[in-house]
Amino acid sequence: MMSRKVPIIAIATAPGKAGVGIVRVSGAKLSPLVEALFQKPLKPREASLLSLRDSAGAVIDQLIAVYFVSPASFTGEDVLELQCHGGPHLLELVMKRCLELGKNIDLEIAEPGEFTLRAYLNDKIDLAQAEAIADLIDAQSEAAVRGAARSLQGVFSENINDLIEEITQLRILVESTLDFPEEEIEFLENAQARERLKIVTNKLAELRAGAQQGKILRDGIQLVLAGAPNVGKSSLLNCLAGEDVAIVTPIAGTTRDRIRESINLDGVPMHIIDTAGLRETSDLVESKGIERSWDAIRTADLVIFLQDSNLAPGPEEESLKLKILGEISPKCSVLEVFNKADLLGSRDAVGRGMGLLISAKTGEGVNALKKKILEVAGWDGHQEGVIVARRRHLDCLDRASEHLDKSRQFAANGNSSLELFAEELRLAQDQLGQITGKLLPDDLLGKIFSQFCIGK
């Protein structure tokens, strides 16, 4: 896909019936195909109402055609968009006719993400903007839509490029000094290198914090409800979801498998997994469900360890808690919650050393729990200005931060470490360059774009 130069075609709208469906073509020179389809040239960037006919002259569809001439198009190549009626079989006939008439120019069906890849390769957008297109399509909330739109407009890329430029200027100072050893003694002081490095480090820290918020908006929070049987996990799932999505009975072990439900919590996507009660069992079906419960715990962003507030904590609960803590990922947190507050009566739960107390049945304490979930997951509640980010972006920012920290240590050692200071700056710059795609290997590019929709 990285090296294909042939014209490509795909249906750009989602499968199924609709009022309008779009077929998109992109290639170096599409004018022969345009004239073959409609027996006349089209004016660039002007919508034309035309009839598309089959090889026998029968009308396939009356459609609107828009022709964009390179480089003034999304991909940077010639682009033809056919806005047809949205029947799936009709769109297939339009595709078939285009492929028939496009044989002379080697027209082929596009691979996933190939249109956006060509836009990236032709410098119409950078890699962060390309990923923002997919994120905009996949956005799970209004806040995620707005964040992806900001990334697509280039806000994230501008921040990255500004950091790269500041590191570049610092590298110029350092590396030019390396060529003149007699000037090294006063370099750090005269060039204010440490101060400039501190400014860059602070800007990167702010960008990392914003990107972390953006990742939460993009991916949501993977929340697992875990605990012993009959502590109210399914009731809590129903309470958070606002509907009965899980069966609730007084019988321990009612939930035999994971139940997934996605909700929106203050604009943040929340993917809740209700798990089977964690206990030793000889029941084959229940044991399979418990195995899957542990799998969910290992991949969670946050685990709610739910307990019955009416039962005195015993060694089983403590043992289960320690096992959960041993299975979670390093970036996952465990939130202890005590359910069934409605059955406590006048007993003082706080005096018993309990944490967050709720009643999944009556809703008592659930609003406080929602706020706590967002807080523990790292969401600060500020949606304004947040840009959508991916795990890849965060990893690059983390590694860049590590290199800047090392460069600061070498700067503190004085001029004897200037070479290492300069090298760490270069490595930090390289990590930032990977975000916008300036320094990314082809195999990783192919992997990124293969996750896009066909036709985009």
C-alpha cells in the first residue's frame, strides 16, 4: 500500500441503505476516466447532475459528480466523487462500471485508509491529523468529536512542531559550541541553556497532561466491577447504565460471564464490565466465567472492588483484594466500594473504617461514586481545548520527556557532558517527530492506516 501509484476506488459511505451513497476515486490523472464515464470533461470543483450508463446504454443512476484536480484535493491527486442514491446494490453497480472503464488506467479497489495515506504522503496532512480523521469517525461522545476536530485542524501538530523548533534552536547552540572547544566553559551560562531547557520541559509536561485527557476521551475508561458473589455488581451495573442490562437475583453466582455496557459519564465514554463473582467453584460454566473475569481485570483501566457493607471484612475479602492488586496492570487503580447501604440501618459505616458507601438499589452515594471514578481514572473535568490523543502519542511524549530529563542531568554536570546533552536533545526531538510522522518507519505507517475504514 505504501508504494502503490495506481488510481484507487472505493465506496466512501457506510454499508446499508441510505439516501445518498458516495463512490470516491483518486489517482494521478483521472480525466480519461471522467470522459469515459460521462462522455464529456467536467469543470473542476463544480457539482454536475449527470446520468451514469452501463455498457448497453441503460441508465444505472442519476448522480452528482464533483471533480477535483491535483493538487487541490483531499489526497493531493485528482479526485472524483460520485454522489449516488444510497442503495448498496446500486453502489456496487456504480463501482463495477467505474472499474470497467478504468481498466486502461489500472484502476484498483482501495485498501483500508489508502485515501488518507495518500493525503499524508502528498503532504496534505501530517500523521497526527490523519489519525484524527479516524478518531473523528470513531468518536463516542460530543467532547471526543470536538477533541478530534481540534487535532484534525492541526492544533496538536502545531504544539508538537513548536516544541521541535525550540529543541532545534537549543541543539544548534549546543552543537555549534562543540565545534569550538575553547568556548565551552561559559556556554551554559551565556546561552541560558538550562533555562531554555526548563521552558521546553514545562511545555512538554503540559502537552503530556492534555494528551492524557485526550486519550481518555478517545478510548474511554475500561471499568471492571469485581468482587465476591452476591455483593451487588450486577445491580451497580444496572444503576450506572440506567436500565436493566444484567439479571439480578438473590442467588449467588447468577452472573456466569462478563457483561459489557458502554455509557457516557460527563462526556467521557465508560466501558463497564460486570464480572462473575470471584470464588472457588467446581461448576465448569461458572469457572469459565471467572477465568474471563480475571482476564478483564488484567486489561482494566480501573477496577471497582465491590464489597457488602453488612458483612464484617474477613480473610477471604483481604485475600481477594491482594490477588486483584497482583493481577492488575501497573497503570490500573483499584477503588474499594461498599454496597447495600440501604440495609445498614443506623449502624455507623464510616466508624467501621469503610471507604465509599453506596446503595446500588436506591442510588444512594452513586453520584459520588461517578465523580470518584473520573477522578481516579485521571479525568480533570475540563473538556475545553482538549485534543484527542492515542496511546502511541503518549508513549512518544513519555519517551521524549525521559530524554529531556537526561539532558537536564547532563547540563547540570557542566560542559564536560555537552556531547551527551546534545544527544539526548536529538533523541527527544526524534520521539516528537514520530507523532507527526516525520520520523516513522513504513511498517508502522502501514499498520496505522490499515486500521482505517475502506474508502477513507
